[in-house]
Amino acid sequence: MDGKRRVIAGSMALAMLWALVLVWWGRGPGEMVPALVTAFLPGGLLMAAMIGRLAQRRFFDGAIIDGEPFFPGSGAEIDQRVLTNTTEQLVVALALWPFAGYVLGWGLLVWLGWSFGAARLAFWIGYHRAPPLRGLGFAASFYPTLVAALWALADWL
């Protein structure tokens, strides 16, 4: 296994451990409406920051100010990839977290939401620094959603 794959595999293992601990620790009571409102706030704020960063890049770069495609590998193109993946993951979270909260306790959603925001930020920074480093941020935001949904489904059945 090459160095990149080792970094990514290690990140995946660490993120799975994080997901299991997060869901185990985060299960518990809470109120539905405050939990839902709070859970999606970090992801929403981070997406707003990503959109603002892309707008800033366009404003100050004459080559893309009129909506031209971003240059492959440029900072703007990386930001667009991060925004796209964050949107995809937030849609999955919107579909699955309410079920997990209903079954495992609404308090879990607050933990999932703040963890998601921190992991997405790590993904964004990691993507700019060294693409293999984005693995931890990706997995640490995706795995808790899957673990929570599967755990809730198992409890529900």
C-alpha cells in the first residue's frame, strides 16, 4: 500500500472510531425542535462560508469573474469540490438524522451537527494542504451519519 492509501486508510479507521464513540456518547434525551435547529446550523454556516469564499475568488480574479469554469486544481476549483461534497453530505444528513434522533434520542443530533461542522472544516483545510489529508474530514463527517442511521435502524427493528 502506498503512502497516500496508508494515510487515507488510517483516516478512515480513526473516523470510524470517532463515529462509534460519537453515536454511543451522544445518544440521549433532548427536545426535537431545538435539536433539529441546532444540528444543521454548523453545516449551514460552513456552506455559507464556502459560497462566500467562492464569490470572493470570482470577484478578485478577472479570469473567472464572469462565471467561467474554475481552472483544474486551482484553489477555487478545490473550494467548489468541497462545497459540492458538503452539499451532498448535508442532504444525506437531512434525510437520516431526524430518524436517528427519533429512535436514539434528539440529543444525538446536536453532537452530530457540531461534529459535522468540525469535520467539514478539516476536510476543506485538508483538501487545500494535501489531498490525502482530506480523508479524515470526509470520513469523520460521513461515518457518523451512517453509524447513527444504521444504529437507529437496528434499534427500531
